[in-house]
Amino acid sequence: MITTDYQEIFNLDKAILDSIDPEINKLLLFWKSDKENLTVLTSGSTGNPKKINISKKQMIVSAENTLQYFNINENSTFLNCLPVKYIGGKIMLIRAILSKGKIVLCKPLVNPIKELDIIIDFIALTPLQLNNVLENRKNFEKIKLAIIGGGLVSENLISKIQNVTTNCFQTYGMTETISHIALRNLKNCTNKTPYKCLEDIKVRANKKNQLIINSKKLNIKNLVTNDKVKILSNEEFLFLNRTDTIINSGGLKINPEEVENKILKSLGDNNFFVDKIKNDKFGEEIILIALKKIELNLLIESIKLLKDKKIQPKKIYIVDKFIFNDNQKIDKLKSKNYAYKLKKIHTL
């Protein structure tokens, strides 16, 4: 963990920066250069990573939108614990630089605040990191504001943050939108608590209820996403599910995230995820992949508690580990392929 500021960070030795994340120095060199465009990789958590070209102007607009939304002033302290290889880590550093803030650099670990001994104004976390940092509530409450993105924030995880002093917001965004374009307050929220767009962001949906994003300042024109939403206004929406993860089993459309949340309510253990495999009869079949440390009998009981038997996973694949990408997200495709190789299957 290294503490610096928006000016000093440009003077830090490359070896020091590389000890945290070798991508930091690359970003700083780009930021000082005359180059206008930068190539960024998508996270690749559900497929192969893609290359996206973004500009400095877009990065500045994105960063300033968030700073304005939260009224973050000069001399605020930012903690960056996301890999700078991806857009979330890049924009977090740019926010700190543009706001003339103090900067705490930390390796992108699953629990980045174990040794935290100062007050932090602003941090960005993945759901996996949030789940781990909540084990050390005293340290987490040294953080005034946390934004959480890059994956599903389960109902179980949301319930854990209700009694902490840290303000927590869920983000909606992707590499193509240059970090998040909307935020959802997770305190006292329900499934009807909407995402609210940042300045200059307008949203609508097509006939398939896929979210479409527009922003003049970000130079985003009719970006059609893979996310199914309910539009409340051109600045507010409810997220329903990702269309590319929906399981079509015999014509029945199953949202894996909804199944995960229902199992979590009775199980209280999130060391699993729901996915799909091909099935000759039904087209696709719902399965569950779980870490071996999970209590199998309790997991089976929780699955059987699902009222609709059609959404009950019929096979449980047991693995000794999940495979993560370096953005601290479960690489579901690689984890699923790993589970196939192990062939440790429990059929319900």
C-alpha cells in the first residue's frame, strides 16, 4: 500500500508503481503524453476480452460526472484497489488526479483494506472484494463512500451493508461506456430501487427491452446493451437481467441470477454460481457449480426449497477452486470448463 497524491504520483519510480500494478505507470505515461486515444480490454468474465478504443476526452467526462454526482472536492482521499488494466481501475485514478486528491495505491487483492489505517473518502470495489472487506467491519467503516461494480451484488451482500456507516452505491456501466453511467443507492434499497443516470446520460429500451444508451459528451450513440431493463424515465431504469446469460430450457426462460438469490436466502453461502449446459432434449439445462468447501447437504436442501421445480439445478459440479480473471471477477466460462474436466458431479 502506497500513499501519494495527484502530483507526486507522476514522479514515483516505475519500480515502486510496478510493485502495486505494472499498468499504473503505463496509464500515467499516456496521460502526460500527446496521445489522445487508448486501447482498453473488457474484463472477459463471460467470454473472450474485447479491445475498445477510448479517448482522453471521454475519460475526463466520465471521471468528472462521478465527482460531480458525489460532490467530491479537492484533497479527498481515493483508494484504488482495482487492476488498472481495466476501465474501472483507470478511471478511478483519473478521478483522483482531476480532483487534485490524495491517492492510496493498493494491489488488486480480494481484501485490499486489511492494513488500512487512514480515512478514505472514496473507493471502488468488486462484489467479491466487498464480501471480503466486510469481514473487517472496523476497517471498512474508515471508508466514507464505496461504489460497487463489475458483477452481481446479491441480496445477501446488500443485507450485510445495511448497518455499516459507509455509503454504498451499485454502478451500472461497461468498458464501452467508459466506466459507469448510472448509480443505485444500496442503503434501504429494494428490487424497485432504480439506477439513476449521471449527467448527460439518456436511456431507452428497444422492443426486446434491451437498454440503449446515449450521451453527447461521452460520444455514445445508440449503444445497445445485452441487459434487459424496465425504463422508468430517460434517466432512470430498473435492471432485470442479462439477455446473454438467460437459460432457455425447453422454452422456459430462466434468469440464473434470480435462482442464485433464491438459493442464497436459505443457504447463506455464496460459494457457488448457476450456469447452463447443452441438453439434447431441452436445448439448455440449468446447472450449479459449487466450491467443495460448501456444505453439500445444505446446498441440496436450499435447491429443493425452490418452489418452482423447473428452475431447480439438476446437476451440481463440485470444484476445489473458481478461476478468477485479474479484475477479481469469476471467469465463469473457464470455471465451468474446469468443472467439466474434474467430472465431480452430483445429480439431483
